[in-house]
Amino acid sequence: MPLADVEQTFMQCLIKPYHDVDMFMSKLVVAGSLSPEKQISIYRSNINGAHESVLVQIYPACKTILGEGYFNQLCLLYRIQFPSKHADLNKYGKHFPVFIKVFLEKHNELQVFSYLHDLALLEWYWHAIYYSSNDLPFDFSLLANVAKDQQQKLVFHLSNTVSLQSSCYPVLAIWDANRAELSSEKQKSEQSFEMPDEEICFCIFRDNYEMALKELSATQFEILQAINAGQTLGELSDRFGGDLQSALNYYIQQGWISGFSVDEMSNVR
Amino acid sequence: MLLQEKQKAPGPISGTGIGLRSSHVGEILMKQPDIPWLELLADNHMAAGGLIPEQLAAVCEIYPVTFHSVGLSLGSIDPLDFKYLGKLKKLMRQHHVAWLSEHLCFTSVDGFHSHDLLPMPYSQESLQHMAQRITHVQDFLGERILVENVSNYMKFAESEMDEAEFITALAIQADCDLLIDVNNIYVNHLNLGIDPVRYIKQLPFERVREVHLAGYEQKDGFVLDAHNNPVSDPVWDLYGQLIQHLPNVPVLIEWDNDIPPLSRLMEEAHKADVIKQQYRQGISYAIS
Ligand SMILES: [Fe+2]
């Protein structure tokens, strides 16, 4: 069997834990105390454990809510549907919120966990932004140099270290209560959360080196969404009027806006 | 503080160092304990921004550092990941990293990543393939890398030589150096029945540039190279065998799970130094 076939069949055994291993096993021999079956099962188990521990680290609140056994089952299903395609293990788990969403849609009995997608998304942003690239400081002098007739075309850029999210569930309270391991089942069963009257809006961001989360008003959130969608300063002014100036000042001060561009010049941060 | 390229030359890598893990970074930076050098898991220090690159820069300002990576997939039939390699090279230059070590294995194929160290058959085909890949990596980096023997839980019918023969031939063909992990040899002895003393005697000592020590865990029907325990007595004995031939080669303590206080790792490093010293002074160390 050429090396290519060995590697490919070995990998198939690992990324498909229920895959028939006969062909690969025929290439193995008993070694010391390890039968060919045991040899494959050791690697399958090692890999499962390594991937699972990444998801446990990224999604602690989801794990607490679902319980260890159920969460571990989901981790395995996730690994089968989304095998790692990146050398950076920090990127594994990116599709878990979507996976959860589809899983919930297929299982009516899990409707009680309908908020889990939003919770998982929050946990993903919290993890991913920690590792995202730095912005250079906003250069105000370049902003002052923009010609008056160009100002309306100016487009602000949202920082790499900010993600926007909204939810119709009390997802922040749920997250807060379930991030750390709960000390007892009793404590867990006592949890109850009121549904918010309206959608809650927030942004997750890196403040220096620490992760942070800030609740936003509906208008603040819409302005940030519009900026993220690439709307020009002219469009933003027309849409948000008097609310815009103070909001922009606040976002720049927070570091949530990292730069700007216009047709002829750019200050991409 | 923005990252800036250091001007100073790195200190030498000598004596017994410690594999730096994130739980100890704060203490290392605050207390700057007396540790001769540190090995960093390169893959854990490649974040684009935030605290991790700052910590890397700060650690490299204080300690001589080597990189240990798991993402090069030296044995894979996939094309080499030059983007990943480029990032490694940039960090190594920026922080004066003394050398890069990788593993005798593949980790990815067909674009799928196992994030585990997967063994290959010890065949002529594997040997030619891996030697060529290592040559390309070394050409790109402009320096030799170290290749480490791994814990292996599999034996291929197609293997044409044992691991010690394979890694020796590889070092010569690829003109690379070796990192010998004594615990991995012992784990392979327990699981696969290899002869650890014979393995050590076969090694090309002139190419061994670093030695690893770690602990294993007893599992159901096998032992796992879990790096979650002190170095076991038989591994200390084997280490004694090995360092008779390598009196000046730097040694490293690896501990990755159930990580104890830094002081415990320093005790383990001290023990490695004491045993080495005993050999230098000609005191025999019983091999069990
Ligand atoms: Fe090692």
C-alpha cells in the first residue's frame, strides 16, 4: 500500500468514528500488547478527547446546560460533520453555533434549549476575538485631512476585535450563570430566566488584553451594524441624524472603530 | 507596547529547561525564576493579536527560547503549508528563537487535521518522502530543524526497518538534527515491545541536539504519553544511559496535563541535572 493510501485510510478511520476499519486494519500487525483493533481505538479515543476538550474550553456554558454526557455526544457528532480543516486548533469549533441551530431544529424535544444557538455564538465570539489581530490606533489627523466634498463618502471600519450580537432570549443572564462549573445540580435546577420584552443587543470586544461585553441600546446597535455593513457617513447621517455624532465619538473612544476609507484615500486599520 | 524586533543576541540553550505552558507564563514574567531556557509550543503562540504575542515577546526578552511545533505534518503527502512555515520563520527571526523541533509523524492529510501525532510505516518510501520534506523546510528556514521520535501506538505490516534505524537514516538523508524523547522510547517499549536500550545504542549521537523527559499514564491495556505525571524511574534510568553519550546536550522537562506548580517542574529539571552530573563524574547509574 503506498504511503498516500496509508495516510488517507488512516485519516478516514479517525474523522469517521463509525467507519469500517477493515481495510486499514489489514495493514496493521499485533505489536507488543496492542492488537490492530486496539491500535486504532487508541488513536480514535485520543483524537476525540483532544477535540472535545477544545469545545469544552470554548463552550463552557453550553456544556453546563446540556450536561457532560449530552455535550460529549454533540462534540462527537460535530466532529463527524465538521472535521478540523485548519492547523490552528483555536479555529476548531467555529461552526458549533450553526451545528447547534440545525440540531435543535431537527429535535423538537429540545425546544426548551432554543436559546442555545445564541449562547453558543456568544461563547464563540468571546473565544475568537481573544486571538484576533490588533488594530493600529485610530489616526485622527488623517480624518481631518479628508476634503469636505469627500466627507459624505467616508466609510468607517469596525475593529477586528469587536463582534455585534442580538438575541430575543435572556442570553447574557444565562451565560453569566453557566460559564463556570455549577457546584451542584440543585443550583442548576433553580435557574430561571425572564424573557426580555425586546431584543437585547450587545457587543463583545477585547479591551486591551481582556475580553469584555457591553449591552447597547437599539440605536447604538443599529449604528454599529450600519457601519459594519459599509454605509457611508452621508447615509449614516441621513438615517440616524442627531444620534450619530455622540455615538461615533463613543465608538472611537472605545476602540470599536479602527479606521476609515474614502474613494481616493484609505486608512485601513 | 507594540512588538519590536530585539537587537540583543539570544543566550545559549544549555542545561535543563522547562516546556512553558500558559498557566506558568504569569509567574515566569513576574518572578523570572532561574531556569536556563524555555521551550514554547509554537502553535500556541501564533495568535494574530492580543496578549499572546506580547507574552511571547516578553518571555523571549528574558529567556533563551526554542520552538516546538505540531503543525508542519512532516510525513504528510499534502503539500507543505508554507503559510504556516512562514509565520514560524517570522516569529523565530523576530524573537531570536534558537531552533525549531517537530515530530516524526504526520498530523494532516487531504486537508483534514487530526491534531494528533500520527505514525507512518517505517518504509523506504516514507523515508524518502519525509527526508525531502524536511529538506524543503530547512531550505525555507535557512537552518536545520530537530525531529523528535514520538509515542507510537501502531505497527504497520509494511514497515521495513525499526524506528531507531528509520530516524537515524532520516537524520542523515535530510541532514537534520534529532530531539530524543526518552519517555516516548519507554512508552513504545511498554506498548509495542521495542528494546529501549538497543534503540538508544543505535542512535547517531552526533546529531542529537536536545533530549525530552516527561511522564506517562497507565490506561486500560496500554500506557499513554499523557505528560501528566513525574518522570518515571525507568525513564530516569534510560535517560542516564542516553546522556552518557550526550554530556552537553540540553534537556527539557515536558508536563502538559494536570500541570503542577512551576517549582515542581524546576525540581524535576534539577534531578535531570544531578543525574547528568553523576555521569560526568563517572558515577555509574544502575539500569533496571
Ligand atoms: Fe517530547
